[in-house]
Amino acid sequence: MSLPSTIHASVGQSLIGKVSRLFNNGVADVLAELLQNALRAGAHEIDIDVIEAEGAKFLVLRDDGSGIDDPAKILTLGDSGWSGDIARSEDPAGMGVFSLAGRYVEIRSYSPTLGTGWCVVIPPEAWESGAPLSIEPCDIGSGTEIRIDMPEAWQRDLPSAASNAARHYPLPVRYRGDKLDREDFLAGACRIEEWQGCRIGVYRDRGSWPTSYPRFNFHGLTVLCPMPSVTEVGVDRCWQVRVDILESAVLHLVLPARREMIQNAALENLREAAERAIYRTIAESSGHRLAHAQWLRARELGVDLGEAEPWLPAWFPHTAEGIRNHEFECVRDVPMILFPERGPAVEQCAARVLERGDPLGGTLVCEVTAFTGYRWHDRLPRIANLSFAISTEAGMFRFEDDQAPSTGLESGRVTSIRLDVAVRLPNHGEDKASSHVIPADVLILPDDGWSSDLDTVVVLLTQSCTIDPEDLAILLEDACFCAGDDADNDSWETQWREFRMRARQGANTLLLGEDAAILERIRDIVSEDIAWLIPAGRKVTILTGEASVELSFVDDARM
């Protein structure tokens, strides 16, 4: 044996023996392939029908196109037989009829060159055997008719499959005599642009489309394909695209299934054109909230946009589980101060001070880093430093960014607490800072900066603090509670109820004393776990101490 001097590509004969496995062979795929063939044949209308013959049901497809000149082409795998224009615009691969492989099929068609009709019967075994099939004359006067035996699954799925196949198909389709509904694939688009034989539709939606949402329509055949989208910051607005392919020589589907786009340079160019179309649409809108990076990308694509609308969400302190159940207020047209995110304990305690009046000379807003780079955003003053100073009989302590002092502080009353805030003021490229000292009355110090373990949390109150026990319990919850999600943890609600109980007990102990806290705890247990057992209209007395518990109904005369 010697090595060959040359080699060339070829199709092995074994592929013919496997042709029935090239297609899914579902009725939806069959309709999609045959409708594509009818379109290429210049049809003006397609009829889909179901007939019964010799005790069997057949799916029938009829079109009024040019017909098939050469019967041999229909069973020549990979030879489409279409004209050069169609081959360039639609990329036929000579596989459409092979979607019927393994089924009993009858084909009747008109040969325009010979001016006569012909028919052929293809039994199921002939698809893979390569056995010769007889071509017989028939009386069809135009177009093509295909009959296919129908399994039960096809009979069940056919109505919806026909409706789906016709929805975005460019020609009228009738099903059992009734014209099926059609809809422009780009219906609802707020802008449509033409690009190299395609229509690009731009949509404004409230959120991103799911990955199962088809983005391309290839003459009625819809396929999935990732495409650019642009989501604006802080608003429920997302810009997305769909593409209707009319006549493109550069965009192709993966064969034989035709369920996805070929990833080539043309598709990347289309994606860039779609992205450009999105930004052009945004440019025509009344305003935008694009991140600065997106704004730069629009300029790179040749679309000049104004800066994002100059407003920011009002600052609201984070809880240990994040911000819950809070509607943001938009702050605009007033002096704003950026509040960079701090730990929840710092933010919750600072909020008690900073939300009273206007101590810093401006409205606090959340820092949105996506807007860094816009002139209006970069000119805003921002909190550069925020800390608490605690004065006790043992000395001074400082607490910053949820990093508690390591020693020297226990829960209880202290001499004073103050909040120190430094506000950085950008001015001609140089930062200037203003300092603010504001009295505070409550400070919560988690030992690790972020803890749901109340045994390690220090709660400090000034001598003049008048906070209500219930409000202090809520403050502890917001600053410290974060449910664990490990498999061995109880449910969120059970963890929350346990934390809430302990927070109330701790707040009552600090503010009312230990005896009052114990009574409040007993009252909570009775209210939550026992009171519902007492019949309506009755009262029960409870006398307990150490190991004994005495219960009795209150006599009606004593009530």
C-alpha cells in the first residue's frame, strides 16, 4: 500500500443508508421544509389537507409553483436543482424532500420544460435501499402535490404545526380550506431597519426575552440565535432585536436541521448592525439611562447620544439581607450627595441621624457606578468617610464600616455617640472635603461587621435615648438578620421568628429591665402559642413557678 498523491471531498454511500436519521421526522419539521421548497418554486399559495384512502390518512401539500423539471433531483442528496439566484439568496441544500425519509410518499409535479405532469411513489424502504423507482405520467397541470402517510402523532400535532408554520410565512397558507393567520415577524417593533436583505426590528420591553424566544425568521422558519440587547440602568427598560431574513446570500442555517444560524463573519456583522439600530432608536427617544460604557459603545458605532438623564435613586439604608420591599424615589433638580454602600449596621444607624432634616446640605442618593464618567455624575459631592465616635467612662472608641472595636464595649448606656461625616467636593479636578459632626442616640456593633448571632452584637444607647423597644428590635433585625440557606437550617420564616423573638427580648432588657423583659417574653409566648387554645369568651389564669404550673378558668361571676 502506498499513500495517495491527492485526496478530495466526497459523500460516502453509507450516508444514504442513514438518511432517515438526518431529520427529526416530526410533522412540524416536515411542514417547514416543504413550505420552503414551495416558496423557492415561486408558489403564490399553499394548501395543506388531510385525506383518507384505503383506510389510511395522508397529509397532502399542494402548491401552484413552477413544478419540478427533473424527478431525479428529488432523491439526489445534496443537489438542490434550484436556479443560481435562489441558491444564492436562500441556500437550498438539496435535502428538503429527505425530511420525509422513511415514510410512504407520493409526489405529483409538473415539468415546465417537457410540458407534462409526472408522478412517483416512494415506499418507506426505498429511501435507504437506492432501489429504482418508476416515473409515471399524470394529469397534474401545474405546481406540485405531495402525499405522505400520517402516523397518529402527526394527526394530533398537525393543526398547531400548520398554524405555527404559516404564522410568519411570506405566502398565504390554507389548512383544510381555511386560510391560516399570518403575522409580520417584526410586528410591534418601534423601529425597523433594512440591512443586506434583512429587516432588523428593534423592540422596547420591560425585561430581557428568554433564550427560547426566536430571534430570526427565515422565510417562515423561526430559529433561536443570541442577539445584542441593551438594558438601561435603574429603569425597567430593555432594548432587543428580531431579524426577518428576506434575501441574504451570506446568512445561512446549520444543515440539515435548520434550527440554528451558522456562526460566521456575516452574522457578527449583522449583530453589530442590530446593536447600531438599537442605539439609533434610543437616540430618537426622549431620554435614556444608559451606563457610561454603553454610551461610549454607541459613539464607537457612530451614534451620538446625549448624557444619561441626571437623576439618581434616593438613598435608603441596606438591611443585612439587602433592601427589601422599598420603592425607590427618583431624585432630580436638587443638590445631591452620593452615598457609597457601607455595611448594614453603619447604614441603619446612620439613617436615624441623616434622615432628620438636611444635615449635610443635600439629598442623599445611591451611588450608581455605571454612571461614572458622565459629567453630571462626576461633579456630584460624595461621602468619603463615615464613622461613629463613642464616648464612655472608659474612654473614646470609633466604629467605621462595620468594623467594631475589639475590646472595651458592652451593651448598655454610654456618655455620647456622634456621627462624623466627610463629604468630598470635587472642584476643578481637586477634591475638597467638608466635615460634619452630628449627635446620634443608638449604635449597633456586630462583632464581625455582619452577624445574625445576637449574643455577639453590642447595642449602645445614649443616656438621653428614648427609642421604643419595638423600634429597637426592628433596628436590630434590619442591621443584623440574614437567614442561613444551608440544608440543615430551618426555613427562612422559622429563622426570622427566632431572631425577632430574641431581638425583642434583648431590646426589652436594655430599655425596660430584666424583669420586664421576662414578662414580655412570657406574654409573647402565651399570645402566639397558647391563647388560641382558650375557648372564645373564656379566660384562664396561669400560676407557675419553678416546676409547677397551675391553670384554672376564671369564674364567670368574677369576670
